[in-house]
Amino acid sequence: MKHTADYTLQVAIELEQRGRTFYESLALGCGNSGVAALATSLAKAEDEHIATFKRMRDALPEELRGPRLTDDELLAATEELRYKIMPNARTVLDVFLSSDLRKALDMAIEMEVEAVAFYSGLASGIANLDAAVLKGVANEEMEHLNMLRTMRNRLSA
């Protein structure tokens, strides 16, 4: 499948939805009020990214919009990125069941590092307002990364 703007935006929406689910789960299961507050904030930020990407997709000229990707197509499209950005469900479950907040934060930090690279790479391949929006999202992901690192350092102290 050709990597068009429409295709890329649909994949980005899916990745943000997965990130939101991860942070919501972390907030509910961590047992630490500081980490829960941070995770809740990050889940809300993922919602904002989803809305941004949906607006960008809706703004595409009709001739540049493809059909909505099926669940199977989204799964195939995100498979490679899932290994780079999102840990698999079993790994997440193991971390949460172990109640090791440091491991959970390490996982979140790695997700954000990869998200920054992903969105920065997308932004470098396009121009104008869309590039600015993607750079903005990459910058937000960098802020998330810094917040997670700060929280991780507090837990290690």
C-alpha cells in the first residue's frame, strides 16, 4: 500500500489511540498518585493528538483521501511501528502485574522516544501547515518524554 498522507494519518490516529490506552491503564493500575496524575495528563494529550490528526485527515482534498483502512489493514500498517513504538500486550501486562513503576515508566519513556522519531520523520517529508502540526506533535511528545524522565528519576531517588 502506498504511504499517502491519508494512510499516514490513519496510522498515526491508531498509534495515538494505543498510546492513550496505555496511559489510561498506567493511571488506573499504578497505585502512585503522582504517576497516575502524569499518566492521566498524557492520556488527555494523546486524545488531543487524535483530534488533530482527524482534523488533518478531514481537511485533505477529496482526491487525496482514500478509503478508511480496515482493522486488518491498520494492524498490518502498525505492525512494524508497534515493535518500534508500542510494546506488545503481554509485555505491558507483565509490567503492570509486577507493580514495578520503574519498568512501566521505562516502557513509557521508550514509547515517547520512538514517537518523537516517528513524528519528526513524518514532518521532514512534507511541507507547510501539516509539517508544522507534526513538528508540534513531535515537540509535545518530547515534553512528555521529559516529564516521564523526571518522574522516573524521582522514583529512583
